[in-house]
Amino acid sequence: MTLVEQPCYTLINFPSDSEQPNEMQLKMDLEKGDIKTKIEALKKTIHMIANGERLPNLLMIIIRFVLPLQDHTIKKLLLIFWEIVPKTSPDGKLLQEMILVCDAYRKDLQHPNEFLRGSTLRFLCKLKEPELLEPLMPAIRACLEHRHSYVRRNAVLAIFTIYRNFEFLIPDAPELIANFLEGEQDMSCKRNAFLMLLHADQDRALTYLASCLDQVTSFGDILQLVIVELIYKVCHANPTERSRFIRCIYNLLNSNSPAVRYEAAGTLVTLSSAPTAIKAAASCYIDLIVKESDNNVKLIVLDRLIALKEHPAHERVLQDLVMDILRVLASPDLEVRKKTLNLAMELVSSRNIEEMVLVLKKEVAKTHNVGEHEDTGKYRQLLVRTLHSCCIKFPDVAATVIPVLMEFLSDTNEMAASDVLIFVREAIQKFEPLRSQIIECLLDAFPTIKSVKVHRAALWILGEYTTTPDDVQSVMNQIRQALGEIPIVEDELKKANSDKTEDSDAIMGTGTVAKLVTSDGTYATQSAFNTTFVSKKNENRPPLRSYLMEGDFFIGAALGTTLAKLALRYSNLLHDTVRQNQFTSEAMLIITSILNLGRSGLPEKAITNDDQDRLFLCLRVLSEQVPEVTKIFTQNCRQALSAMLTAKAEEDASSQKAKEKPGHKVQADDPISFLQLSALRGSEFGAAENVFELSLNQAVIGGGSGTSGAPPPLASTKLNKVTQLTGFSDPVYAEAYVHVNQYDIVLDVLIVNQTGDTLQNCTLELATLGDLKLVEKPQPCVLAPHDFCNIKANVKVASTENGIIFGNIVYDVSGAASDRNVVVLNDIHIDIMDYIVPASCTDTEFRQMWAEFEWENKVSVNTNLTDLRAYLQHLVSSTNMKCLTPEKALSGQCGFMAANMYARSIFGEDALANLSIEKPFNKPEAPVTGHIRIRAKSQGMALSLGDKINSTQKRNQKTSGA
């Protein structure tokens, strides 16, 4: 934390370039105009000087005719004018006219109006000429004793800035401010004074803090923040001081200010690793999350808690606070809830899993009481997945969780119900003692299911895991109820004929014409000849039959497979031939009824050939019952599920292992390299090794030492982010290091004066293209012959798009009368890979996003690589996307490959990609061909990712060609 040099003026709308007058007009307005005219002329003068115009003839006019005026608006404008106007001659000496200005400053510092005094003191912080400041020091000191706190706190600010820049002007500033601090009562003045001592004389600051350590809790929050910063610096520099000040940090955890509590908790964590300290800091974080209303604050503090968990010693302490962490679920924001559930799931242990499940059950009940909303459905899905993880991680709670989750099967949110069935499928495979309970709950919930996908998955589970004759018969009864009367076609025709007869009787009655009474009391006639029968599409059909009548015969194929499994298993379980034949014939009747319905033309869509072939296959399996085919239906499906769940568990374990921080492994017999001794190692001919060349080689190439713990080469980290902005033959050489930090881009620009002249007002002018915004204009500087300087510029980023930063360097040559010189800079291209991180999602979520996203970019594969796997690895590494297709699905020798990839930006934008590539078997040297389809919610994301893929392909071709 540093003192903020706030602007000493209010921003005013300046005239545009087209309205700028010439110097003669300005001179007349400033000399002879009234107050209003002088204000407008002064505004125009400031605008012209800020744009680089030189108006030396106006300086004396302003001193004579404007400076003596006491108008407050003019006073404000003059502070801006004196800040930007050149105060030195071309040879670097102070202008004589500035002596008169200095006298005006002194008068303003003694002005009875406290606003003018304070504004002038703030303005003096920006002066860089000690000749102007030296005569003003007595007046600045006197302002420390002013009656108004506004003047006193700005006096402290001015003294600190002058002491930092020109210590010889006020060498006793620390002592002066320390004495001032002892008798000051205003909190803002005490904060500025204490902050100055923190940076100028830390010992005096510590002495003051020690004298009032018991009163810290009664201080204002602005002073408490500075005290926390001081304790942090002192304790890190001198660890023996921790016991002296750590009690103060504990007390500040109970401050009324959330900012102080946040900083105190962060400082406490860095100062002590004791369990009590970690628990106090974590409790403070949790309390801040619960009480703060701003979602951004909640997310920031949650990130602090997550970072705290990463430390192995702290994780045990946080495990006891899981129930407190779950209090954050009261927040309505979905992202906050998601992070909270993930954190709680990582911290939960066998000691508190039952309590956590009870809390999650209550949250599930709350979602049913809240009206349907998009976030409500997603929150239910999060709860389902969390309970799923709880059951897999702690099987003892599965028996209590399963009935709760089964209630979601009747939910209108298809995603939540699908997640429940994914959990049920995994639980019924892993927890054999719970299978009977799961089957019972699933049969109870089967009639209430509202989604065809959920019904289809439930049928598969029921067909696969019913192992007793009674359960098999119960499943058949549920299927018959969900289908209605069999055969389906005859029943539908019968209902259609009866409905038509009832409608005809209602219209005609006993005769051919029915008399109807209209709303106005008159009679109207209606006969059977002008009546059209409308089919009742919304009549109450059983669920499975309604799906079939809508033309969805995929569930018919799934039902046929389930019936075949049930009949085969029933035959194995029961040795009564009559009952076996009855059950098998009933299953075959249902299958043939579905086939007949598909061919009848009654449904909205006819049955597809694939579904028809599947149903015929089921009929053939039931009629012939070949042992090899029977084994596939009764055993191999379950084995395939077991293999899939094992592969998924291995993938989750490997991804969890990848998240862990790699340890620094060093072999016991690795040699230790001492740089000081490397010069003594002579070669075979007695020549000493060049230490400079060795260091440079290690910095640029990595040294090639071969040790496993060697740091990455500098050339692959920082040097590749340096962009050359100008040529070596330009009078001004410039290069920029681009540092990307989430939402900010910091440009550290090195500017070198390659001429023998002094460059005045050397300014870096930047502009942006894309969703970038320049935060502030870089300040001009003066470069001596062959001198250099570093200028930093901040750019804000709002979305993941390719951005371009361009501009030029403008400067004046000292003593020259020519116009300003301009050096145009090369463009800086911002790489979107700095904002994209690999992410994972389920196949269902991928398909849903793929259908929802409207922007697609198709990129053709153009590479010299001849191996399909090699191209996939190249694409994954160059785009920061994660391959969602399992490794086993990509293994084996094949002439084509299809893979799905997913990434997410730090702004919450999703990017999907589908890779479809191939290469002919008979041409081993032929390159990979195909295309990549990219889908994103925003156009910029899709186009930028496509451009990145194209650029990496071109770079790869050049490398291969070289």
C-alpha cells in the first residue's frame, strides 16, 4: 500500500481539435476578457499544450492577467496548467518566470480558504523541480498545524513526496511527522503520517505502534490497514518480532471493516502455521463470504480458502470447518455454490460426511420449494453430482442418499434426472448389497418419470440388474402399465373409432342436424357434412406409448433389448417350462406390437431401419436362444459397464494426480554445480572455462545439465514474450515485455535513445484494437544522449479475443525548431492462449453445449505430420484444450480418428472442438488430412481459436521444412 497521489483538479470537458484557436486569439482573451472568457481561453490553452503545442508567449500573459485572480475555477485550471507547462528552457535551466509562479504558490499555501491550501499541497506532490519547492518548505511545514484536517493530511502527503524525491529539502521529515503523529486526533491524518513512517522510517513507525498496541482495535479502518501492512513487513524481515505483534493481528480479525479482516487473515496465515491461527483465519474468511453481498468478493475469498487448502498441513484444520463452509450455500449465485460444493467435497472426511449429507438433503428440499428457474435446475444438478461423489467416496452413506436422489427422477429438469441415473448405474454396479433397495426405489419412481432419455436409461438398469423372479415379474408389470393395452395398433384404432362415434353423437344427437344456441341467443345449425374430426393429441396415454406415438422408436429398441434380457434371465432363474414360455411369449408379443405400430402409419414418424433391425434381433434371440448370443445379453453388457467404470476411475485418479504439485526430485548421486568453482575446472589443455558463456548458455538454452530438478530454460518462458517494437537503425529503439495477469496486461516497454541528442517529451502513444482498453496514458520522459528508460502501460481485457496493441513514440529534439519526431511501432498481438485453460465436462454437457452454441468455425488440417496421435498431441498442446475422448478409444491402428476437446477461458467462455482426421493406409508418408470444427457462444472466441490453430499449423510446417 502506498500513498495515492490524487489529482488536484476536477476533470473538465475540453474543446475538440476543430475548435482550437490560434495563439493571438488566446492572448487577447486571457489579457482583456472577462472571467468567463478567461476560463474558456485557459481551457483551450491547457488542451493545446497537452496535445504537444508550444505556446511560450502565453506564459507571461497568464502570470500577469490570470494568476492574480481569486476565482476558484481559475485556481483549479491553473493547477493543471502549471503541472503540464514546460518549466525549463531548452538548455535545461529553470525559467525566470517560474519565480513569480513560486510566489503565487506560497500565497496559496497561506490562503485562509482550506480548499485552496489542500489543493495546492496536492499539486506540489507532482512538481519535480527542487528549485521551485525550496522556497515553499516553511509554508508547507506551517500547514501541519492548520485547524482543518483536509489541509493537515495533504501537508503530510506533500512532505512525504518531497522527502522521497528530494530528501535534502527536508531531512528531518521522519522526526517531524513522528511528532505530528503523537498529537494528531484525525484518523485520515494519522493514516497518512503512519504510512509515511512505514516507508521512510520503519523504526519510528514500530515505536509508535508499540506505544498504542492495545488501542489498535479502536482505530479507523484506513489506519488499521496500514498497521497490518507494517506488521507483515516487519515480521517477514525479522521473524523474532512475530510473538510481539501476532496478538494484534488476532484482534484485528474482529474488526468492523471487512477489508481489515480480510488483510489480517491473509497476514496471519503467512506469519503462523499453527492450527489455531489457520482455523482463526479460515473462520474469518468463511464469515466474510457469508456476510458480504457482492458475489465478486465471495469468489475472491473462496479462492483464498481453496489456496489455503492446498497446503498439506492446513487441510486437516479445514476439515473441521466443512459445516461452516456449507453455510455459503445460502448465496444465490451459482458459481459461488459450485466452488463451495467442490471445496467441501475435497475436505469432507468420514467424521463429518453424515452431517454434510444431511445439509445437502435440506438443500435438495429447498430447491423443490423454490419456483422453477434456470439456476435452480443447475443447482439441483450440482447437488446430485455432489451426493453422487459422497456415495462413491463414502459407501456407508449410500443407503440414506439413494432414496433422496430417486426423487429427482420425476423432476422436470432432464439433466438432474440423467445425473441421478448415472449415479444409480454406478452404485448398483459397485454396491451389491444395495441392489434390491435400488431396484425397489427405481420401480416405485418409474411411473413418474417424464423424460424419454431417463426412461430409456431406467429400462437398461432394470433389465440388467433384476436378479430374482419376483423382481423380473415386477419390471414386466411396470412395462405393461407404461405401454397400455396390447396390441397397440388395435387398441389405438379402437379408441379412435370410439372417440369418433362419441363426437358424432354429440354433434348430431338423434337426427342429422343439431341446433346450437349462440352467445346472443340466436340458433345456429351444424351438420355432419361440415364437421371435421380433430384427433386428440393431448389425450392421456401411458408414458412409453406416448413416446412411440410421437415417433420415438429408439426407446422401443431399448425396450426390446430390456425384454430380451428379462426373458433370458427369467428362463435361467425359473425351471418351470410353462411359466418360461408364458413370459417369453409375452415379451415377444410386446416387441411385435411395437414393430407393427412402427409400420402402421399411426405414429407421427415411421420406425427407422436401425430400430427395426434391433427389434428383429431381439425376437430372433428369444426364439432361438443360442448360448453365445445369450451370454452377450446376460453377461457381457454388465462386464462392459464394469470396464467403463474402471477406466473412468483410472482417468479421475490420473487427473487428480496431475493436479498435485510435482515434487522436486534429486538423485542422491547427482553432482552439485558450484559457479565459483567452475572457473577452476581447466580443460585438457589447461584453458579455464568461460563463466560468462556458461551462465549465458544456461539462461538461454537451459544449460543442458541433465538434472531432473533443473528449472525450465529462460528462452521458453520470458524471452519469447519480448516483442521488438522498432528497428535497430531507428533513432529510438524500443521493445516490450508482455506480462498477462488474468484481466490485465502489463506492457513493460524499454526505450533507448540511440542518438547524441537529448530527447524532450518522449511519449509512448498506444492504441488498441479488439476488446482491449488502455487504462492510462503513459507519462512523457526526458532521455539524455544514449540513455534508456522503462515505461509501463496497463491494458484491461474484457473477453477472449485476439487483440492488437499499436502506436508510436513521439519526441522533441532539444534545441531544434522542427516539428515533433515520430517513430511508428510494430503491432503487439495478444495471444488468446494466455486466457484459455483446459477444462473437462461430461459427454451430455458437451452435446448440449454443441447444440446450443451458434458460432462455428471450420478449420482444415494443413500439416506435415504423418501420425494421427502426434497431430492430436500437437493440437492439444498448442490450443490449451483438453481431449475428452478416453485414451482407450484412441488406441489401436486405424486410418481415421475423431476426438472431442474442451477448454474454458478465465472470463467463463466455453470453447468446443471436434477433430476429424484421417490418412490412407497405403501411403505411410502421406500427411494427415481432415478438419477441425470449433463451436463457441461468441463469434470472437470461435474466430480467435481458429486463427490460433492456423498459425500453429503454419509454424509447424516452417519448422518441418527447415
